[in-house]
Amino acid sequence: MEFNVKALAITGGILWGVTLFWEVLAGGVFGVNTLLTSPEAAGLLASIYPGVTLTVGGAFLALLWGFACGAFCGGVFALLYNWILRKIG
């Protein structure tokens, strides 16, 4: 059974976008040290996703970046899975 590429891309985008949004919001607004918002990781996060800061605005920017990255990865995963399935199936 093949994956629907568009559905997996949208699902991946939503999941990663919401994850980054809550991580940045928790770290910046509520002061909770999470995996992505510890002082050491905040700089790394900003270098991967330009413009993302531990603020409310940064959380919404992280949501957009996360959706874009998650959608890309979900789509590539589905395409790769479908290609492999056709080759060995």
C-alpha cells in the first residue's frame, strides 16, 4: 500500500510546526527549559531556523519554519517509501 504524498507532507508539517511552536513558546514565554530551548540549544535553534527567537513572535515564525521543514521531510519520506515499495514489491 502506497502513501499519499500530499497527506503525509501536510501531516508532517503540522506535527513539526506545532512541536516547534510549543517548544519556543514554553521556553520563551513561560520560562520552561525544554530540549530545544535550553540556553545552549537556543542558539542552535536560531541557526537552523533564521529569525526564531524565544518570544511569542519567534514562536509563530517557528510554526511556519516547522511546517515547511516537516512538510518537505514528510513528502520526501512518502516519495522514497513509494519508490522502494515499487522496486521490491
